[in-house]
Amino acid sequence: MSDIMVSQRITVRVPVPLGSRLRDRSRVKGQTPSDLVRVALENYLEEEGTGSAYEAAEAAGLIGCVRRAPKDLSTNRRHFEGFGESE
């Protein structure tokens, strides 16, 4: 494979203040705006999947979705009596 990175071009519209901040930061860092956007996107996508199971369930809307259940359902041992036992 050659040294040329295979890439796909995308276009993203950003508000003027954000575009100005991006250009300012690119000048300070000595990198192109595209380089900074690529790094930011990679960081965002890596963090997306590294949350806890609780955070994933909360994001999916599963936390608190059971109606008319005791408030202490997950913490009170009384609610676990007989759980997992065959009848």
C-alpha cells in the first residue's frame, strides 16, 4: 500500500464562532483545521463506547423505565427472596 492515506471527504457546517475558534487553534498548534477535526472526532468516537453499563443503559432510556415498582427494587434484599429458584 502507498504512503497516501485513503480518505473520504465530508462537509460539516459549523457556526461562525466555532469556525473562528477552530482557525485560531489551528494557527496556535500549527496544524490544519482538518487535522484538529480528525483528532477531535477520533477522541469522541473512542470515548463513546467506553462508558459504564449504567451509562449505556441510561443513554438508552432504560433507567427508571419500570412503572409501579418499589423505589428500592435494586437495593433491598427483601425483593430478591426466591429470585432464581426453580418452582
